[in-house]
Amino acid sequence: MTRFKGFTTLSCVLVMASSLSAQNHLTGKEIQEKSIAATRAAGTEAVATMTIIDGEGRERVRQIAQATKLCDGGETEKKLIRFLSPADVKGTGFLTFDTRNGEDDKWLYMPALRKTRRIVSSENARSFMGSEFSYADITPPAVEDFTYRILGESAVGGTACWELEITPVDDDVADENGFSKKRTFMGKDDFVIRKARYYDLDGELHKKLTVLEIRELDAQNHKYRLMHMQMENMQNGRKSILKVNKIQYSPNVKDDLFTLRYLSRE
């Protein structure tokens, strides 16, 4: 029995060592793909608060409801965001179909105009609802639109991370997304982003993303959500904070939520 236990322990050590070795030989693109996959849960429903702080410290607070669902065998993540308050944004909705390989579909519904507008790729760099988050931050652009380089490893809040430099493949992609390069720090164990630095088209530091809380929603498949994060604009002193107040893992969330008809419902 002792010899059997020793063999079992040795086998476990060898498997872990093999896994760690494989992770250490990942390319930058593979790390990015795993990072995106790590936050694509089968389905979720959440309520969140977005706080927008201007350069003089004045705050605007918005309440948001959000639902997500994986479709097409996991190839597409559908996401609905609806603003609940205050009155000037209540009813505004944002619907996205984030396709793993291909161009995303995005629509914005504005209740004051009773109009649904399609968001095109050239608008990815624009502010999402007056915040420091852009449309590209809400729905990640296609992996193929960028090149990836591993700069090294470092610790963020005690978590070992890869430092990854992400660069648009050409000027058109850079213009669409509003940055010349981005440096991200991905957890080596879970592939979840811990922080990022965005550089504008002139190469100057533009924005800083800081992730303050992460939660594992699906322990069996190791799927995570960013529960609390802050985007700070280093050029104008503005910052936006997004905090998830309540979230539920809901693989059976209704398909009807992710339609243009539901988007425009008030």
C-alpha cells in the first residue's frame, strides 16, 4: 500500500509538472485566447453600479442590469446591458454578439429617440455611455486583429502574471480601437486579467485598468467574472468604476433577452 501511494503521489507531481511546463511554453496569442475563454461563462445575470467621476471629482452613478449567454456551441457570447437609473439614461440598452472568430455585432437602443442604432467597428474607440470604458472594452475585438508579445512575468497583488504587449496589426485597427499598444497582466493560474495599460496613437500613456475583485462563477469549468474594476484616464483625470453588486450563474438564461425586439422594450 505504501509503494502504491508513493507511485500515485509521483504520478500527480509529474502531471502537474507537465501542465506547468506546457503553460510556460504558451505563445502570447494563446494566452490572450485563454484569457478571453476564462471569462466566457455559459450564462449569467447580474446587477451592477457604474460610477463616472470627472476631472474635478464630481460623480454620476448609474445602475445597470446585465445578462450573458454562450451560443453556437460556445463560439458566440451574447450580452445585454440595460440601464436602470438615473432617469436620463433609464431604458438605454446595449446588445452585443461577440463572435470568437469574426466581426462582432453591436446595437444601442436610445429610448429618448425610440431608435436602435448599430455600432460599427469604426466606433470601437468611442466612450461607452460617457464612461472611460470604450465599446472595445465592453466587447473584446477579434484576436486576429492584433499581435502579441510576452514581455516577461511579474506579480500583481500577489498573483503571478504574464505581462503581454498587444499591438494592432495595422493603422486601421489602431484607429478603430483607439490605442497604439496595450500592456496587460494575465494571471498564470487562471488567465484572468489583473491590470492593463493603454497607450494612445502617439505612444503616450492614456488609460489604466485596475481589476479589484474577481469571482469564480463556474468552478467545474473554471469560468470567472471581473466583479470590481476601475478605468482611469491619465490624460484628463477622469475615471470610471464598474462594480457588480449581485451576480448569478444562469446557463439557462432565456434566449429572448438577446433580441432586437427585447432590446427596444421599455
